Amino acid sequence: MTTTGKQLFTTLEANGTLTVAIEDVTFPDPTGNQVLVRMEAAPINPSDLAILVGGADMENAEYSSGKYVAQMPEGANAASTARHDMKLPAGNEGAGIVVAAGDGEAAQALMGQRVSCVPGNAYSQYCIADAAMCLPLGDHTAEEGASAFVNPMTALGFVENAKADGQSAILHTVGASNLGQMLTRICQEDDIGLVNIVRKDDQVELLKKLGAAHVVNSSKDDFMAQLTEAVRQTGAFYGFDPVGGGKLVDTAFRAMERVAVEQMDDYSRYGSNQQKRMFIYGRLDTSPTLLTPSYGFGWTLSGWLLFPFLQSVGQEVMGRMRQRVRDNLTTTFASHYKAHVTLEEMLTKDAVMDYREMRTGEKYLVTPWG
């Protein structure tokens, strides 16, 4: 059986020219435990933007039907040498109908079902996906299931990680994001303390309506005092940050240390020995991460990525997490979208300039068939 359709590719040349374009592709027949999914919806996540736009000059890019060509600044291009001259698909996750399956038992069981999948090339009319990484959606729509993997499993992963490390509270630096709202609901369900950092008053109200107990606004003059009090009340010495650049991680560490010093029985010129840990799980800000170590020596900053985490916990834990997502897809793990765009529309200047800003609550959904 020959299956043809449109698929998006992104190529960065050694000279810094970034080309993102839609091409006609012939998709292979699935084999073994592979399935062929007719894609219906795929979100544009921050993790997708790294290869869609990166640090390119999108304001002055050349836009045409189903294509744009932009120039990558020298610094950003130098940091991307590993992908030079490689034509890459894009789109981490999405949802659609299984229209063909390999002869493996797991693949055959999915035939005709709507599934959420993580093919890595979801901005396409068809995708080959591993049956083991597909989540049957039952009666859920493609829109409801399109974001059923990255954000839900990441938010659950934070809580699983915290529990494994004996933590009872978490600090999250982008509390009002789609993922942050999921994390708020999960922490309530699992009785985990949560400190949310946001940037605007309306984001404070949003999370308060969800039942969040500790929401601090980084734009306020008393932000540091509020953050310290929230850490004091929750004991959140363990946090996650998708921003990466700037001093937000540093600020979190300083607030944690203030509380830790208050709890010390004896003075130490080295600061507290309270273990404080922050994980960076994204680079919304590509500038350097600035640290001003003034928070004792019991601190650790490391990276966190979803797929290595899932590999580390094994199939049993991952299966339990996936089942929880499916059971609560329209409640705890609900996603909302600002706009729906076709493959062609996602490459227009208006759309690119909007979704590349990654503003809270303004996620885009790609519908490959219009």
C-alpha cells in the first residue's frame, strides 16, 4: 500500500540559513509493532520551537506558500553545528487514527483506533509510530488527546521525581503555563506542596481559581519576601525551571537558603547544609544561567528531560503514569489552545511571530488536514 501526504521539514545550513517547508512524502508501510497514523492534531510545544525557529531572525524572514527562509545569527548558528545540513522532521506529539498496522500483536490491537502518539514528526498528514508509545484515546477527540504526552507526563514526572527523592513540596517557576496548571492539579491530588511563580496578576488569579495555595508574582516589589514565605510554609527546597537563562534559578536558591538559615541551630560561615535542588527542563530564555552562590554549599543544579526520566523509571511506572493521563484527560490533564492552524498556516509570518513568543495560555494546535 502506498500512502502519500504532506510533511514539514526544517533544515539549517552551515551558513546559518534556516529553511522550514512542507513537502510531499511517501510513507512506508508499518512493520512489526509499528502503526501508520493519519494525524488529526499536533500542538506546538516550546520544545518544538528549537528546530522550527531557534534564534533565527523571523521578523525579516522570507515567507511564501508553505515555506519560510530565515537567517540564524552567528552565535545561535554556531551552537547548532550538530544539525547543519540535516533535513529534520518536527512535531514531538499529536493524535490521529491508526489506518494501517504491522503484524505485531500490539500494533494490530490499535487498528482503527484514535491514539495519542509521540512520533517526532507530528507536523505531517501521516506518521509512523511505535505501538508501545501510542495511547488509545477511546471516545476522546484528537484535540483532547493531541497534548496527552509531553506536558502531562512531564508534570507527573516532576511529582514522581520528588517523591522518589523524599520531597513533600515542589517549586515551579512558570506556574501559569499549561504544564504548570496540570502540576497544580496533580499536587492537590497527591498532597504535595507547591510554590508557583508567575509574572502577572491575572496568572495569580488563574491559579488561585484552580485551588493553588502559594502563588507569587515575580513582577512585584515584594516578590522575594513572598517567595521566601511560600518556601517557609511548604518546605519547597526542590524545584523545576523551564526558563533556563537569567537569575530565576538563583532567586529560588536564595529564597530556599533564607528559610534554611532560619532553621539552623548554630551559625555557620558556610551557610546552611540544607540540600536545595533545582532542575532546568527547558531554555525559554537562551541567555546564560546566572548564579551568585550565596546559599551555602548544599545546592545542586542539573538538567531534566522527559524521555531519559521515563527510561530510568521503567515500563511499570510509565504505564501507571500513562493510565492516569488517559483517565483524567479532560480534567487534570486538559489542554487549551489559542488557535488552530493548518500546516500551511503555521508557516505564515503572523502565526510564526505569535507562537514563537510562547506566551502563557496561548498555545497553537496544528490540524494537518485543515
